[in-house]
Amino acid sequence: MFSKDSKKSSGEKKVSERNIIGQNTTITGDIISEGDFRIDGTLEGTIKTEGRVIVGQTGLIKGKVECTNADVEGKFSGELMVTNTLTVKSSANINGDVIIGKLSVEPGASFNATCSMKGAVKELNKDEEKRKEKTA
């Protein structure tokens, strides 16, 4: 009975962490984590996580972000790489380069970025290959 419970807990290594950078906090540097982040302060640097990154209304990121999902309500400037979904709220201001899987933009958001969608690029390449095969 007890051995089954201990095997389950030792087998599950993925723990959902929540990291918060407060409103009057400034961090300069690189952050690597597996957990989620909420940024209400300022981050200048790089953040890499397998979780979600949320930039609050008072949040500001200058640098590079690599994550699974992201919600932006504040300001972002730099390179943003989101594996799944980027949600841009109406109060957001995004500048720079964005590479995403899916994009959701609310009316009123400022989205001044070069945007590439990973899934769309793969599909386009397949369509081009099919056309070449038909002409050959």
C-alpha cells in the first residue's frame, strides 16, 4: 500500500512551479526553469521555460523569451519564441521578432513584430513539394 504511493511520487518529476517577478522588481540576466512565470516587474535578459510566461499589465521584458505558452498584457521588446499559443491582450505592446505555433490577438493590442508560424511553414513546404512533383 505505501510502496505504490511512494513509487508514484518518485516517478512524477514534473512539478508545476509558479514564479512571480513583482511590480517593483528588476532582474537583469538569464533565467532557465521548467515552471510558469508571471512578470509584473522588469526583466532584461533571457527566459527559457517549458511552462507559461505571463507578462502582466505593469510587466516589461527586454530580451529573449522561449516558452510553451505566453500571455502578454504589458510590454515586450525582443525575440519571442512560443511553441504553442501566444495570447496578446488588448493592453499589450509587442515589438521585435515572434515565432509561434498559434496566435490570438485582442482588439486594441499593439503588435509591431515580424511574425512566423511554425506549423504554417511546414505546411507550405509540403505544398511546394507536391507542386514540384506534379510538374516533374
